[in-house]
Amino acid sequence: MARRAAGEKAAAQGRRRGRLTAAAGSATLFAMRAKFDTLGERSGPLLRPLRRALDLVLPPRCLGCGLLVEDQGALCSTCWSAMTFLADPLCRSCGLPFAYDPADSPTSGSGGDSFVQDLACGACLAQPPPFERARAVMRYDDGSRPLLLGFKHGDRTEAAPTFAGWLARAGRELLAEAEIVAPVPLHWRRLFARRYNQSALLASALARHCGARDIPDLLQRRRATPSQGRLNRAERHRNVAGAFAVHPRRATELEGRRLLLVDDVMTTGATVSACSRAALKAGAAAVDVLVLARVLND
Ligand SMILES: [Zn+2]
Ligand SMILES: [Zn+2]
């Protein structure tokens, strides 16, 4: 009896080990895939057969639902149409989209556009954020959630080049002036558990788009902060106040330079505000913020 139980236990361990090995194997293949996707056409004719072989082993799947798609890093048409991309007119400061139809406005036309670009939302007028401009690619909602969760927790790291392309488009004015790109950091314990910082992957892929310097360890989390999930706006700000600092070895590189801070999701802006304050305190000339998705209240 005892021998049978031990046998079953060993078999279960073996299965678990097998699953872990398989997971590690596919993670390596995904990493190779991502490398090829980053290289793009530059991978050259010599590496093309290897790329094709990878396509056979890991066929391209929709970043949202996992359905087979034509190209690596693409979305199926259902997931694509479920997305809400944010576009002008936006608050010049925090990037909040205005519920406004230019066709209905007496200020529409070329003069109207510049008028609209100069508007700030009520919250930014009442209390200007520490960062200069924040922009987001899309709205955080039922359409974008699977994509973001897959990237953050589901090892769908091959999405980074696609997301970087979207970020580069949504933040082109920010990228044009950025000198340093850095991610919102994870606490080391969370980084250890998750194995990668999704924001650091975005920042590195984005730095390749704009030629700014990528400094993944620019900011550090000085203390682990409880999850912000259930907190309201004021609690979120208190929760992360003073939680970030510029790495002492990186301070001279940041001094007098313009920082582009990258994160995956912005909820109330508490985290990116705390990071911006830390960067400004260490001597950054200005901070801009670029995120994939932003939570918007109706
Ligand atoms: Zn899909
Ligand atoms: Zn605003």
C-alpha cells in the first residue's frame, strides 16, 4: 500500500517535472521567437529557415484569445475590433480622452485642432501631476484585459514588439524628446516570482524604436507595496508614496535629462506619479509617461 502511494507520488512528481520542463522549453522557444521578431527582416536569409521552423513548432497565435493567426504578434479580427484605442482630443497633460466630437464643434478645422491640443482636464487643472505628459494606447476594459493579463502573467512575452509599435505611435511626441527610457520597477520578490518585468520588456522594445537610452534599473522599489487592486484613489497615492527611488549608480546619467517612464497599465496614476517624483528629485529635467492601457471611469 505504502509502496503504491510512494509510486503514485513519484509518478506525480515526474509528471510535474515534465510539465515544468515543457513550460521552460516553450518559454525558451518563445524567447527565440521574440528575438527573431525583433530582428525582423534584418534576420537575413541565413536565419530564415530557422524562423520558418519556429513557425511550425510555435504557430502564431492571437495575443488576445490564442486563436491561430497569420503573423506573429497579431490579433484576430474579433479581438482587434474589441479594442478601444485612444485618440485625440486628449488632455494635454494626463492624456485623458475628451468626450468630444470635432464635427459638432464650432472650433473644428485647423485652428480648432490647436485649441483642443492645449486643453487640460479638470483634474490636471486642479492639481497638475508631477509628470509633464502621459499617453496611453488603449482603454483598459473587457476588450484589452486578456491581452494585458496574458502579457503580464501568461508568459506571452512575444507580444512586446507589437505593443512597442503601438506605444511608439500613441507616444510619438514623447518619443521625439525622450533621452532615457525606463520601466516602472517591480519589487525584487515579485520579479522573482514572475521571472520578468512586463514593463521592462516594453521599455526595452520601445527604446529600440526611438534611439533613447534604455536603463532598466534606473528606478528601484524601496519597499514592497500591497496590491493596489482594492484601494481607492487617495489610498493608492498613500500606498506608493516614497516607495520608489533612483538607483544611486544611475543618478548622474539621469541628471538634466528627459525621462520617458513606461508601464503596462495606468489606473489612477499613483504609481507613475510616485516614480516621476523620485526621478525629478534625483535631477531629471522632466518626465513623460507612456502606458499600454488606461483605466477610464464612465
Ligand atoms: Zn483573438
Ligand atoms: Zn488631465
